[in-house]
Amino acid sequence: MSDRQSWLRGLPPVHALLADERVRDSAIGLTDGVITSVLRRHLATERAAILGGSPPNEDLVGAVAAELDLINGKRTARVINGSGVVIQTNLGRAPVSAATASAMASVAASYIALETDLASGKRGGRGREVEVLMRALTGAERTLVVNNNAAAVMLVLAALAIDRQVVVSRGEAVEIGGGFRIPDVLRQSGAHLVEVGTTNRTYVRDYEAAITDETAAILRVHASNFAVLGFTARPELSDLAELSHRRGIACIEDVGSGCLLETETFGLDHEPTLAESIAAGVDVVCASGDKLLGGPQAGLIIGSAEVVGRVARHPLARALRADKTCLAGIAETLRHYARGEAESEIPVWWSMSRTPKWLEQRARGWASKLGRGVEVVATESVVGGGSLPGKTQPSFGIALHSASCGAAQLAAILRTGSQPVVPRIINDSVVIDARTVLAEQDAQLLEAVRSALAGVGDSASA
Ligand SMILES: *Cc1c(COP(=O)(O)O)cnc(C)c1O
């Protein structure tokens, strides 16, 4: 009891917190209203915690300063990805190309002819650029862009199959990443799931036997982040499309990544492409914009003019529609494919197309500049982001050794520096994989590593 009282009495008043140098530094430029709101709330939370029996936060000033820094945007938002995972959902998935970033910034800061035909002055179509590009690249008659692929699948099911049945292979009624479960998405959309086949083997005849008057569609889901190996069977996409059309229902595919290039070229397994799905006769394909497409977050709904048109007319389409920066970003990203320059311009493809020899040279260059305590190591990088599960690419990186601190601690120092670096830990050493560090980040990386090593008292000299 007396503990609590002395803790409460020990809480600083607002003006004392305000007088602290760290707090004052972090608060530069903010309004008095915002600063006092942050201080008061921290003090109130602290008081409530003490009354609840918890000891006081020993670094209240640190917590207040950290929140003010966040409000002030003091830390760089840019993180160097040394994890060896090219499409890393925790790090914001695909970084967009420089041209894409500038196209997005340019439309964000201006009025644009988003829904106006400038020639006639009449109302014009939204997303026409993306549609024309997508048609040229995949053969899809029509494209609709929404917030993300989860929204795309939800919208397509709601528009085509509400209160009706959708046939899905038992092996595909799965969970794909945080919170995206096919059975739940179907339920939310108002469609009824009919599972057919078995976890490892499903045949066209299984789908056919399940089709009734109540059936609206067959849904095919790409196993984006897991692989079923061994005794497996899965119908050809074209056979499912043919069956759907013969029975007068829709063939829907959730392909996940939305790949436009042949992944085999880079020593990886085949990842289905959007063009293949359209050629197979699928009515409507849903894909992400920020996985292998390499653009901003988006859900792409592509397919026949008739079916995508029905989807576009559903009221949910208005609620889930992409904004002007997203549409400009997807269009600019698609232009790189149209010009055959994806590997040099789109960061995820730049990373995936680096050869082991090139990566080894890059890592050697870093090591020679960093000096002692840094060693070049062979690694395996992965595509990630729900693409090509279990498949790796040979890569190289640098391993950092510190005489005075362990791997986990050194990794934490790298992550929390003024230029954060996210490394990986392999066999108890901190490794920065050369494949995922962006082309223009060498100098920042070296600077960040030097200051991390200096921080733990190990000097790496040039
Ligand atoms: C990633 C993925 C999703 C979810 O896409 P988001 O763009 O993250 O919403 C849905 N289905 C499949 C098959 C996926 O791979």
C-alpha cells in the first residue's frame, strides 16, 4: 500500500517531464496541444498501472520521447532487408521501382483525369490504363483493381456466388498467410463452400459430381505458401474451365502472386502466370499487386468482360476500389513488363535475377570495406511472400562476428540503429544476405554495419 503511494508521489508533474531535454528534443515542431496530450496520457496510464499494483515504468521519459519521435516522423521508414527473403510481408512486401514511386508521388500531389475523358469532357472510365496494359500482357479483356487480393477474392465471390454453392478441392480449402482462410472468406462473402476430393488428390470427376442447380462456381486456389508432395493429383486448369463452361457456371481462380514472367529462368520452380490462367479459359483470376508483380498493394481482378463487368457492378466494388496512387503505381509497374525491362527496373525481379557469382562479388566488396570480423558466406535466399514455397536460390552474404556480444544482441542493434538493417541469424552468426539489399543501398548498409560494430566496441576498419 505504502509502495503504491510512494510510487504515485514519485510520478513527475507534466511541467517536469516537459523540461526534460530528451522530451524537448523529440517534441520540436509539435503543437503544445499534441505534446501535452501525449504527456498527460502517459502519466494517466502510469497512474492507473500503479493503482493496479504494477511498479512504475523506470524509463517514462524514454517512452514519452519514443512516442513523440514517432509522431514527429524522426526515424527513417526505410529498412535494409538483409534477411534473404525477397518478398517479406513483415517488411512491406515488394518495394516498387523508382519510376513507379515517382508516378505515384506525382499523381498524389495533383488533380488528375481519373474519371474524366479530357477530349470530350465527359465522365470516363477509372483504371483504363491498367486495363489496356493488362490486356496486352495477359490477354484478359477486362481488369478491376481493388485494395488487395483478399478483397478481390471476397468481392468476386460476393458478386458471383452469394447464397449459392462454390466447389473447392479439399486440398485448397486452406489458410494462406495471416487471417486469409478460404472457408472463412467464402462464408463472409455469403457463398456456400462445397469441398470435394481429398487433401492430396482431387479429380475433375469430383468437381463434376458436386455440381447442382445451386452451384455458382468452381474456385481454384493456388497453394501459395505450402507444397503437397508425393502421391498427389490435381486437374488441369483448362479442364476445370471447360467443365465450368459446359455446366454454365463460373470458373474462378485465386492465383495469389500474379506472376508475369517465367520463374524457371531464374532457377526456380514454375510459378503460374496470369497469361496462363487466361489462356486456360478461367473467367476471373484474382492476384496480389505487391507479390511477384512487384507493384504497390492491390488486388487485381482480371478476366472476361462479361464476368469482371458483373463483379465491377457489385456495390462492394465501390467500397474496395483502389485509389489514384495505386492505379498509377500498377500501371507504371506493368509498363516495365511491356518494355521488357522488369529484371532491371522492378526491385523484386532485380533481386531474383542476380547470379550467385554477382552476389558473391557484392559480398566480397562489402567485406573488404568493413575489414576485421566480417566473413563472406554462402547462403540460400527464398522468394517468400506466399510464392514458391520451399524453393531456394543460392546466394551469398556477409557474416558479422562480435567479440563482445552474441548474435541475437548484435541483430537487435542492427535493427534499431538510425538506419535499420534486418539481418538473419544462421548457425549463431548474424548474416546479411546480398540478394535482398536493394541496388542503391550499399553505402547505407556499410555505414549501418560500421556503426553497429562500433556500438558494441568492435572496430571494423576500412
Ligand atoms: C497472398 C495471397 C492472398 C492474399 O493476398 P493479399 O494481397 O495479401 O490480400 C490470397 N490468396 C492467395 C492464393 C495468396 O497467395
